[in-house]
Amino acid sequence: MFENLSERLERSFKILKGEGKITELNVAATMKDIRKALMEADVSYNVAKSFTNDVKEKALGMNVLTAVKPGQLLVKLVHDEMAALMGGEAVGLNLTGKPAIILMSGLQGSGKTTFSGKLANMLKTKNHRRPMLVACDVYRPAAINQLQVVGGQVDVPVYCEPDSKDVVSIANNALREAKAKGCDVVIIDTAGRLAIDEDMMREIETLKNAVNPDETLFVVDSMTGQDAVNTAKTFNERLDFDGVVLTKLDGDTRGGAALSIRTVVNKPIKFIGTGEKMEAIDVFHPARMADRILGMGDVVSLVERAQQLYDEKEAQELVKKIQKNKFDFNDFMSQIQQIKKMGNLKELASMIPGVGKAIKDVDIDDDAFKSIEAIIQSMTPQERANPQILNSSRRMRIAKGSGTTIQEVNKLLKQFDQTRKMMQAVTNTSKMNMMMGAMRGKMPKMPQ
């Protein structure tokens, strides 16, 4: 995410770091280089120029040239202005309707159906709502089936009428069904359409006027860059949507759509999709995204993801086991499963300040825990519950059974022992500190 832009910005700031002192001349040179970096990231020229002019004006107005640490102050100014460019503050959903209605819109292939499932899952697990998905894509082959599969993955009901082409009738019938079943949020998945397709645009306008949604969201593939921004502008002129969803942001090394779209359509980015899993959805926080772009990490989002997946009762029981030195391989395996649910491992690691740059050329795939899981699964129930009984003959049997080496088994046992000691040492601190410490202890070693 934003890999290319982050590297270019870092080079831009080196213009200042290489100088003996900060002058108006080299501040201007830095801003010129940053403008080029933004344009390479597919930010429009007008947005990039306005951004760098604002930063330069504020820098000179705040006497950056005479500041104690002018380079750091300029980085902070760029950060704050970048956050403002993307909207400043996170903007939530309006869910006041009974039921609340969310209408999805966007181009074909933008990821509306998958995102609808992710949003339903988030509202269900995090907001304790009772969502229903509605299939109003009556054109694409297998669209209804796809939404049913997505609904099944997140255990959310799906309303559909396979033989109907009347999307207004389907939506109204779905609303009645939702009220009857006690669902308090209805997410309407619509067909992908081109802004130049007048009939399709008129259909979604008619649907919006008929159901009067609390939220109309425009879903866009961030990897299309400036094209995404232009499409958003055209759709907004017709639909006057309430917010933007950027999908596939984990695959976008440039980031132009995230930086430009708020300025062009004057509508907030509300959510981002960061992977294929149903949990790979984040509320869009402009300041945190600016942190990521400037290589500062995003620990707050990392902790929030952990909190979202961590069960309160399970955490309390785990603390008790740790305090009694009863933490075993069953608990260890459970924690690994929690981490895997949080998303792509490389993305998670990049949220830790300073780690993103260090691992940019390192391949960390989602099978990083595979050998660890194989080793634990090759243990008997008695061995998992009592790691101290794992003598050399048992270790040899486990290595053969898991398709690993005795060295790998010994390494895991050593890491497990270190993790157990570390977790015991932090049980007197806050529960979150305990949890994050446990996660660090179980993260696979980064290749050198």
C-alpha cells in the first residue's frame, strides 16, 4: 500500500536533510519534488500543486526556517496537510433509519458484492446490528449466487428474487422482509454500471428515489487511480452519494485515488478494503493513512483490529492461565488463528513504525504459520497440554509427522518458552499490553 509514494516522499525529504541549513530555496525544491512524487502516484496536477503550495505557505508562515528542527517540522506539516487533503476526520455511517438502508453503487468489477459482505460482517460483529443483504444485481450471471455465498460466509440473510428484473419491487419487498425478521440494516447490492450507460444510471437513480437510503456509497477500485477519481465525479453528479469506499487498496502502491478523490467530489472516504478476507475492511482515518504514507506506521489501527477479534471472556481466562503458568500449545494455536483473522501478515507488520521500510522487499505470505501449525497438530493432546514432557524422542516423532526438521521443532519450543515467560511478565500491565506482547512473541521471524 502506497509503497512507491512512500519511497518518493522519503527521497524528497532527503533534499532538506542533506543541506547545512534550511532556506526558502531548498524548501521550494523539496515542495517541487513532492509535487512530482504525488503526480507519479497518479494525483492530478491541480491537486498536487495546490497541496504543495499550501504546505510551502504554511511552512514559511510558521518560520520553519528558524525552527530548532526544521526538517521534522516540515514533515509534520506535510503529514497534517495530507490528512486534511483526505478529509481530516473519519466519517461514520448514518444508520438512523428503521431499518437503516445502505445503497451500494459503482462500476462493474469494483468489488461491490464482496464489500457488501464485509460491511455486513463488520456491522454484525462490531456494531451488534442485524443486517440483511439484498440482491438487486439482476443482470450479471451468477450475481445472486455470489451474494448468497458472501452472505453465507458472514452468516447474514440474503433476500433475492431470481425471476424478477424489477429492482424497485425487489428492494421494497426486501424492506418488508427485513422488518418481519427484525433486521435493522438493509444493504442493497446493485449491478455495476458505466456512467455513460444512461438506462443503467436512470435505473439506480429511480431505485435511490424509491427506497430513500440513509447512505449511498460509491465503491471504486483504487488501483484504477485517476480514472477512479473521474468516475466518482461523474457518478456523484447523478447520485449525490454520501461517501466513497476504496477497494483493493492493499494492491495500490501509488495511492493517487485516496489522495485525490476527497478534493474532487467533496465527499468523504468512509471505508477501505485491504484484502480478500471478510474481515479485511477498515474505517478510513485520514491521519492514520497519512502516517502510513509517510512511513510512520499505524499502531492504533493494528490494536483496533486485535480488539475487534479478541473475545473478552477468552482474554480473561487466558490471563488466569498465564498467571498460573498454564499457557499451553492449545492456547498458542488459538492465538495464531486470531492473528491470521486480522489480515495480510505483511500489511499487519507494516503498521508497526519503522517496519514497513525494513520489510518492503521481504516476501511474507499468509502461509508463514504453516509449519508451526503442522508441528502443533502433530502433537498428541497430552503433549499440547503439557509441553514440558516433550523429550527428544517425542520431538523426533513430531518432526517426522509434521514434515519438518528436529531443528524447526526445537526452535518452535524455544520460541514458545520465551513467549510464555514474556506473557507472564506482562500480566500485571493492561490486558491490551498483554495481548500485543503475545502477538509479537508469536510473529514468525522476519527473513534477514
